[in-house]
Amino acid sequence: MDPINKLTEYFKEFPGIGERQAKRFVYFLLHKNPSYVKELGDKILDLKNTIHQCPSCFLFFQSKEDQLCDTCSNIKTDKTSLLIVEKDADYENIKRSKNYSGMYFILGGLVPIVSKDTPNYVRTKELLRNVELQAKEPASPTSQGGSGLKEVIIALSLNPQGEHTDMYLRELLTPLQDKFKLNIVSLGRGLSTGTELEYSDSETIKNALRNRA
Ligand SMILES: [Zn+2]
């Protein structure tokens, strides 16, 4: 395969990018001067070298490997509440709205309605592990404990796939809910249909959190 088609194949893997757009990107690069292209290549490498995921909530941020993010490591974070979002952009939007002071968990995607298999980018195993760990009673000097988690808030966008994932997560969490008497609620009822959390304003998020059920 020649370099034009090869690079086109790479761009086609980007979300929402088809063959025609992918090819436009390639020709765009061909028209740019070499220093731009080199810098772009360096920036992409930088990204992989300097950005890592928080091992607890899975947020991407500038850090060393296995370093907890500011929210997870902050003693002021309300450890009794865990909010599940689909992606980093949702996390950032809710965080920015300053209406929520608890912990987060980034799921990594939504569960497809048609497929029976949960795709491996949806972090269900990690979610179960985190909830179990955090639901244990806070550590005492003599024993290792969790953080006394009491409430899990499922905060997914209000579209069919988001609602499907909401139901899926509720079922998945039922055994832990029973075991630790957790309160599991959804943001959905405070949002109007089709709402994307990523683009919701602070007032919408505040109302959704207030009306969680
Ligand atoms: Zn974190």
C-alpha cells in the first residue's frame, strides 16, 4: 500500500471519520511544511509519554504512570459518593460545574443495545472492583478498609444507548448494592431526552443532581 492510502487507513479509525475525510487529512498534511508535520508527530508521541490514566477513576491526565488524579487523592473529596460517567469530557464538564464533590468513575463507553457481549472498552470489571473496594468501611488503624461508599450515581446521557447502559449497570451492581446497602440512583430523570452531559450547562447539571432518583 502506498503511504497516502496507508495513512488514510489510520485516519479512518478516528471516531466519526470516513474514507473521504481521512483522505482530506492526508492531503492537508502533504500541503503543510515539514516542520508542522514533524511537530504534529512529536505531539502525538508526547501525548502517550506524558498522559496517563488515574488507576482509580481512569481519568486521562498529565502524570506518571499509576499516579492518582487530584480528585481521587484529595482528602476533601466526598468518598461516600461515586459518580459514573461515560467519558473524560463528561467528567470534566461536571467537575467544572462545581455541583458535585464526590468521586468519579469513567466507564470508557456505553453498552450497545444489539450486541450480547459488552465491549472490552467498557470498564465493568474495574467498576465492580472499585465499588467493592470503596464500599468497605473506612480503614481503622488495625485493618485495611475502603472509603465507606454509600451512593452510586449513574450519570449517562439520556439517549437509548445511555438508558440501556444505565439498566445494565444497575443489574451488574445489584449484588454489591445488596451486600453493602448502597443507594444506586440515576441522573436521567433530571435531564431532558437527548441531553448530552458533555454539553450540559452548570444549571442543568445542578438540577439533574438535585433530582437524581
Ligand atoms: Zn482518579
